[in-house]
Amino acid sequence: MNTIKIWQTLRTSLFYTRFNSWYYIKFVFALQAMILLLAFPFLALFFSFMTTSLGYDSITDQNILEFLRNPLGLLFAIIFGLLALFFIYLELSVLILITYYHQQQIPFTIQMILRKIMQQSKYLLSYQFVFFLLYFALIVPIAGMGLHSELTDGIYIPNFIVNELLKSTSGSILYFSFIAIVIYINIRLVFSLEIFLTRKCTIFQAMKRSWSITRWQTWRIVAIFIIMSLVAAGLLFIAFMIFLLPTILAEQLWSPAAPVVAGISLTLSQIFFIVAFTITPIYVAHAVNFMFLTRENKVISHKQMQVVKKKHRKSFYVIITASVLALITVNGFYLTEVTYSDNTQIIAHRGLKSAGVENSLESLHGAAKIGVDFVEMDVLETKDHQFVVFHDTNLRRMAGINRNIRDMTLAELEKVTIRQDGFTSTIPSLETYIEHAKKWNINLNIEIKTHGGESKDFLANFEEIVQKHGVERDYIYQSLNRNIVETIKERYPTMRVGFIVPLNFGNLVNVNADFIVIEEFSFSASIQRQARERNMDLLVWTITTPEAARKYMLADVDGIITEIPEEAMKVQEDLRNDQAVSTKLADAIDLLTSN
């Protein structure tokens, strides 16, 4: 077997991509449009059918096991998985076969490709389905590194899981080890689909063969993907600046022309990025094919290949020109009219952590001084039916003591020293925390947590403290426990209570609450629209970057629960003060590239 050559792979893949670029742009655009317009709606309809037929409004982290324990629910889930798997398989297979036939200089038709794909798809209906599922499950976590499907875009490990893992040494080791192992397996199985489609074998045999021929080539394959990623990132940055610069200059030299220039720039950027994102999968597929053919000693010289240019009718150019002019007009009006609504509240997640340990009085004071709208904090019941402000049910992470909150009294817990990021503090009681919050004039978002050992008067005791301090209407309250949320709302209708939903698939969960707290992973325009239709606020957690904060502020969510309140407030201030057309253009292009 020949050794994979890094620069030869990159150059040859570029040649093949350019050779039939117009064909690829049309074909891949049509393929992705089919996935977006047919596969997504079909899967959405089936998902809606399988949930509503079993009496569910949505699938969340709290009811997914119940759903799967139902025999009909399990059957529906399997069918849904098979359908999604088939569409992913179809999209990736078309890309692989088209590029493979071009590199092997084999004449083909679309009917021929589809026939080949359908012939191999029979394995989806056998025990080989397990290996298909394993293969595609492994490529999802780092799909952007190589071939990926429209259906796998946006699937990642939820941030709230990653954030919690990274807060401890053991969690960090576990997380990075997992990522390293997944990347390694991805590299070793990178040729599986191509072998499966171009050889007479099962998917298991293809995976086994890929594992064999990638031996001692791992670092070369990784280098190729890294170089492609770096070049792509560099080109995106350059394109971003090129499209933004004319509008910035227009604002400085002749501001009335800025909206027109911005409209033209946004239109050109839309065309550029659509073409770029359409052609990129082809380039990656060519690279994968060329590496495979190199290892199999089946590379065919491309020096004699000639491009056959197809002439288009004048009507084609007239339609294109009219479409571009219409888009420029629409974009110009959009950039002129769009404004930041400034409705998003900033909620400091467990206080200001640059000022002290999470959930401590120091972090509360720090958040109060910078002027956030709310401080989110956690409460747990103690052994003697009191409440402390603490997140974990065990002291191991914060105090290095293997004892549970439920097994200790308030007096014992108040003597415990907790440490985080060079800070030290003590665990405050809920009453002490509220007293200081009132003293520093900062409102609280109190998350009511459970550890499984709550007393029968758990909620009554909590409500008594809230009423004692007169903060029923000033503060907002939330919980992962649906029963707690609905019980409080039933007893005290004037209290603003929210339900926390880490994972939400399908429609917005139906719950008697004033607001929903949803993790970034589950956020969508549809979820936001449904919340507004029900007159419920929508909070998004846990925001960890200024870019994410800006995204959700521009989306006009009602609140963000963030680890970086200082930076989020700076982003909000910039949005309030900077209404320049160039800034709106930058946001529009950024939204385009992030999608």
C-alpha cells in the first residue's frame, strides 16, 4: 500500500473540486435542498405523530426513559432512527460515489448512483444495522472534521454537561479522553463508507478494512483535516473582512450610501457562503477518496482531463441578475430597519465567579456591584430541614469532603470551607443569602434543587422563608422538578416560577409555569415562538462566550443565564450604543456563517 501524501492529497482534491465545480454547486445544492425540504419535514412529521399518538407533547430528559419503556414508543424510536439513518446514509453516499466515479473516470448517471445506494441499503434491514448505527454515532461528535450530513449538523454534547465536567480534574480528564478516543476512531474508520459502497462487502467488513489500511497513517490523515480546517477558517475570515470593509468605508465617507453598499455586500456574502458551504463537502469527499485510492494503489492520472463548459441561455442570466437585484433591495431594507430590542435580562450563573466561589456571598456581592438583573443560585435542604445555598448534593468537588448535604445540619455546613479557582469561602444559609441580596439591592433567581431525602414539609419550609423576607414577587424561582414548579404555582399564583428543561425534542414542554429555562442545545426559533404563543418567558442557559450572548440577545430571548455576566453586559451595552449599518451587516454575516 502506498503512503498517503499530505500536499498531494490537498492539491489533487482541489483540482477535482475545481474541475467540475459548477456541476458540484448545482448538484450538492439540490441534494441539500432535498434534505432540508423533504427529509427534515418528513422526520418532523413522523416525530410529531409518534409523540402525540402516545400522549406526549414533547420528549425531554425527564420522560425519555418512560417513552422508551413503552413497547410502541420503543418501536417508534427504532423506526425514527432507521429513517434518520437512511437519509444520512443517502446524503453521504451520494457525495462519496460522485467523487469516487470522477476520480476513477467512470461514466455515471444519478440513476446509477441511486441504484448502487439502494442495493447496499438492504443491510439497514439486517443485524448489520447495529454497525451502521455505531459508525454514524461515532462520526456525529466531530462531524465537522470530515464528511458530515445536514441531519448531523447542530448535534453536539450539550454545554451544560461539558461545563460541569470541566469543573473538576477528573471530569476534565474524562471529557478530553473521550474526545481523543472518538477522534482516533473517526480517523481509523474514515474509509468505511467508501469501501462499503465501492466493494462487495458488509459495513462491518468495510469498517474492519478501513481500520487496517489506516494503520500508521493516522497522523497524516489528521494533518490533512487540520490543514483543511485552518485554510477554511482563514478564508472565512478574509471573506468576512472583504464583505464588511466597503460598508465601513461608506459610513465614514458618505453615510447615505451605507445601506445600499451593505445590501450589496450582504447579498454577495450570501452567494459566496452558500457556494462555499455547498462545495466544501465535495472537497472533503475528494480528499477522503484520494487518500483511500492512494492506499489501494488505484490513483488514476488526471492530467488529460478537460473541462467541458456548458453554455447557458440568456434567460438564465436575466433570471440570475433579477434575483440578485431583488435580494440586494430586500437586504438593504432589512439592514436599515432591524434594531436591537434590548429585552434580554442578564442572569449571573451562581454569582460572579471572578469575585468568589460560586454561590458564595462574595460572588453575590460581585454580581450586585456590576449590576446584573438577577443572580441565579441553588438551594438544598439540610438534615435539620433548613436550606443552604449550594449546588452539589455532595461536598467532594467544592470542599474535598465526601459527605452529603442531606446528612449534615445547617450549623455543620456553615463551618465547611469551600474552594474554587483560588478563592475560599463558607456555605451560606438561604436566609443569610437573601438578607445580603436585599442589602446589596440585587434580585435572585432561586433554583430549588433536590437530593432525594427531602422532608415532607420541604416546600412549606421553603415558602415560609420566602414569605418571611417578603420576596415572593421580587424574585423568580425555578426547578428541574416539575412537581415542585407546578405545586408552587398552584399555591402562590403571583410567584414567578420556571421549569428547567436540559433537553427538549419536539414541541415546547407543556407545563404550568411562567417561564421555561432551556439549555442552548435545545433552543430553536420554533421553541421561542411557542413560548411566546403561550405567554411564557424563555431563558437560555448556560451562556459561556460573548458570541453566544450576542446571538441570544439578537434573537430577543427574555433572559440568559451566563457564566460571564461582565462580558455579557459589555455585549449588551455595545448593542445598545452601536446601531451602525456595518455592525448590523457583521451580525447578519456572522449569523449566516454560524448556520
